Amino acid sequence: MLMLKSHFEVDEQGHLIIGGCDSVELAERFGTPLYVVDEQRVRENYRRFYRAFARRWRDVMVCYAYKANSNLAICKILQSEGAGAEVSSLCELNIARRVGVPGERTVFNGNNKSSAELELAIAEDVLVNVDSLQELHTVDRIASRLGRRARIGFRVNPDISAPTHPYIATGLRESKFGLDVASGQALEAYRMASGMETVEVVGIHCHIGSQILDPAPFEEEAERLMALVAQLKAELDVDIRFLDMGGGLGIPYKPGDVELHPEQLASRVVPIIEREVDEHGLVPPTLAFEPGRYIVGDAGVLLARVGYCKERQGMPGWVAVDAGMNALIRPALYGAYHHIEVANKMTAEPEQVVNVAGPLCESGDFLGKERRLPRVEPGDLLAIFDVGAYGLAMSNQHTAQPRPAMVLVNSGRAEVVRLRETCEDLTRLDRIPGWLT
């Protein structure tokens, strides 16, 4: 089944067009495997998300989740749109600084932040979402040593089940993330922090999981967060000025997936926050979100060249391409579905059922199983869709395969924004000890 979103086109030759560029020409010019990201789609997705909430709430901050795709060009595009940054490592924080995102528009998350990460975050006035009581004491010590007052929130765990893969469900009570709300642990953390001179308690944070296409869990998240915000005001006289609901809004990956539009999400979540603010006389907070997948996911395509085709009697044949679980690990890791088309035969009718495999020495090295495609031949070009998030970001060098290049396209222009790795890159950091030479 042909599944093309509105930002793709097909030309008279039957070639897939991405950002005004012929995918076949891109593959010939830059080689394969090749990540291609449409700049205008990234901008459109950001604007759609931001406007959905800004129309309903006076103070909204969208902090792009760098873990989805931390390429400098992608982060710079979003900085130019006014996005903040959600980071979870020292290098991500440095990327945010490099592209010009100020500390006050950056939030730092993670359950095991190092002293070096916390030191830089506090020095840059980044909002640190503290994940444990031990981390709170570390923040206290570092802020005291720096002579700074750290801006903090707490990541809380509201025990919400989200309909997603278990590996990316993060709001359950047994999750490694956050302070437990039900037991009173989160309330105690705020009580402890409110008595510290070295910290300024400004926020609350929650992230219940990724790739969620049902608004109900987000509504439940808003209800439970606002109940805690009201309790903090009533019992501790703590005003929460930064309400961070995390990310998690999914995208349609396969035919039949029903999209959850940001407008739908905002229309369900914002009224809950308004009601609780009015009912309890709370300070209207900045409403923050941390989308990653929604912003960049469907803006990216992976182009892969067919090498060999293998028939199997009575079962799907195999199509081998030059991109595998090294370039895109999500199908092997999560069983994730990514739609696949033959980029140079977009108008051809499907006539065979095949499995699409990579070149690695693993039976789990596949990009798709039992896909209906036109007759595939060596030299054809496959397009794997919706890879802008967690594609290149999770790539690896299994069997010494260099990671792919990435190009940015915009209205017919194309430029490399990440160079293709070479064999020399794979061993550049290796050293042979003296006793072996």
C-alpha cells in the first residue's frame, strides 16, 4: 500500500521527491545508505505544535528533545524557530550552547547526571529536573561550591500506563525515572529542597513515554501533575512556575495509524490546567513540552541501494540492501514498523511480498518483514520512511559498517550536514599497546 504524507511527491518518472529533490539523484550524488531530512517539514512540524498550545495558553515553551536527532543543522533550524532544548548529556548541552540556545531555555533531564554535567548546567543557568534525593544533595553541593543558586524542578513519577512499547514507557511506578508521587516521595523532595539556600525550586516535570497516539494518558498526566502542584502550594507554599509535561506525542508509522494532532492534544490538556489554576488560585505557569519524534520523525527518509534478491519457494523472498540494523536499529530493537517503498518505482504496482534485510551477520538484521512491493531488482533504490527521529541518533558500527551520511534538503537544494564515516573513522580512536608492536 502506497503511504505518502503530504510533504512528499512523485514525479513523471515515478521517482520519490523529497524537499523538491529527486531521491534517485540524491542517491547518485551522495551515495547510499543516505539519510535525507526535509528542512521545511521540520519547521512546519515545530510551528504546528507550538501554535496549537500558544493559541490556548499565554506562556508556552517547546524544548526540542535532542535525543531524537542532535545533528547541529537540525538543532540550529529549531533554535532559529525559537525552540528551547531538552538535553540529557554533557554533549547535548554543549550542542545547545553551540547553536545558540540560552541556558534559561534549556532543561536537563536524566536519572544519572554526572557532577561534570550538573556543574555546567548550573553554571549556564539551565533548569535541572532532579531525578532523585541523592541528586538533589549533589546539586546542593555543586551550587554551593560555585556560589550559584541552581534552578531546579523535580521529575515525578505519576504511575500512568501509556499504550506504547515497554522500552519507551517511562511513567509507570516501576520505571527507573522520577520520584514516586503515590508514596509521598515527590512531596518530601519538594519539602527538602524548599529549605535549601542553594536551590530555587521553579518546576515540575513528567514524561510518561514515547510514541503515544491516544490523548487519554496525557489528560491523566495533566490531572495528576496539577493535583500535586496544588498540594505543593497548599502544604509548602511552593509556587510551580514551570510545568513541563515532557514529550511523547507519536506519529503514524504504518497504514491505519490514526494521527493525534497537536490541536487535539492541546484542546484536551490545556482546559485541565486552566481549571486547576483557577480553582486553587495558582500562579499560571509556563507550559513546557519536549517533543522530539513529532518534530523530526516524518521529516527523514533513509535511502538504501538493493544489492541482491533471493527467492524462497512458498514464503517471502529476501531483498538485501546496504543499510541494516547498523543504520536503523528500531525494527530489530523494538519491532518497530517503518514504511518502505521502491523510490525509483513509485508508480509501479505491488506484485511481490518480500522481507527487506541489511548486510550484517545477524538474523535480526532486517528493516521490514512481509512487505508488498513492486518487482525489486538489484540496483533499485528503497526509501525507508519516518526515520528522522532515533534513526541516525541510534546508529552504530556493527560489523565495522561506517555510519551513513545525512543531507538536508530545502526547495530543491541539498547539502551534506553529516559526512559519511570512513574505515579510517572506525579505528581513529583505537590504539595498539606497545607490547604488541
